[in-house]
Amino acid sequence: MGCYPLFACRNWFKLHEDLEEIVSEFVSLTLVTDPFGDFDQRYLARYFQTLKPFKRHFIADLSQDPERFVDKHHRYYARKSLRDMQVDVCDKPLQYAEEWVALYDNLIVRHNISGIKAFSRDSFLKQLQTPGVIIVLGKLGGKVIGAHMVVIHGDVAYSHLSAFSDAAYKSRASYGIYWMTLKYLKDHEIRNFDLGANAGFEENGQDGLAKFKRGWGNDRRTAYLSGCIFDSAKYSEIVTMRSIAVTDYFPAYRKGEFE
């Protein structure tokens, strides 16, 4: 059914041109838009048969001082963790590949992660070589105990993944690492930092991850789930073959893929 490699697509018109050359390979296309993309909902509706708000991302508008908008609770634990922890920012993150993989393996075990979210070592080797990727490292006694992978594109940065050792969880190292991430991005004239959204498909104000992200932000932006069907006959055939009931999930034949 094909897979189109989209890391960050802001300009749908350019993507549309690219797809015209290879559309015959596809049954359908699903993508989630960049909240900072150069388009609006009406523009997207011209090209996508399925279009709906997907998630509202937490945003740090760095034209403002983080001291003024970061949650008091977050600032307290950031200062506390930074008493003993050193934080470095590396713009050639491949050199820390082994440390990153070890930290993420710990995350996989701790949260019982499986499927597409349990990235392989080879996947990470590719991600760490992607232009614009930096890694923010927390070190205790010279040893890496936590890391935050961030993608910078123009004047916007995107929080991609973070992972921590058991020692980092005990010392709440994530607060110090995120605080220093904000400081670094502001110092390098990044205008907005996209912290991502809540876990799962439904917005839940009580979700722990959402609370953590909300504390670093001062704005929200919506990402849209957008879908096209290129081969209607094949699409219907797959849905029928898999006995999928009527659903608003897109594409319907992949309903339940994350359950």
C-alpha cells in the first residue's frame, strides 16, 4: 500500500506535486499536519476527503520569557534537579547514539511500549542523523541519565522524544532538561517550541503527560488528521475483506491498529 516518508511537511502544495508522480502506488494517504504549516483548514479541505481536528499541541511562545510563563511547580523542580545535574546540548547527536538507545530501552520496559512506538536501534541511527535534530543531555557525575531529542526547522522547534534512566526519574531530571531546552532555544532565536500533545486519541486534562507539557507552554495549536483515498475500489475491497463496520476512523481498514 506504500508509505511516503514525511518528517515535517509545511507546504502541502509541494507534497501534492510530489504525490502526482507516484499516486498510482497508493490506496490511501493519511497524515497529521504541522501546527505551524503554511495552510488553514479551508485550504486543506480542498485536497483531503477526510479532515478533522486531531490534537491540540502545547506550545511555548519564546517571544516571552520562560520565567514568566512556565508553571511554578515546573520551575521549582527544574532548579532542584539542576543543583547536581549538568545539561549539555549536542547538535551532532549521533555520537550519543548508544546512550540514547539505552535510555529508550529503559522507557520501553518501564512503560511496556510495543509496536511502532518501540523504535529500533537502526531507526534511531537514522533519526539522529536527520538535519535539524539536536539532543539535550542531562549528566550526573559525567554519566548521561536523561536526554531530550528536538527537531529544529526554521524558527520552530519540535519536541520529538525524551527518555530517562531510573536515576533520572528519582531526581526529576526531566524538569531540568526541559528547562534548559527552553533556554537554549530562546537563546538561539527559536520563536516557538511545539511540545506535542496528550497521550492517546482523546484529550484528557488529567493525563500526566498533558499536565507536564502544559506546564511548559503558554499557547495551543491544532494539528489536523487528513486523509485521501486514491484507489476507491481497492479501499472498499480491503475494508470488506477485514469485516470493518461503519467507522469514522481513517483509513477504515486500519481501525484498531494501536489497541
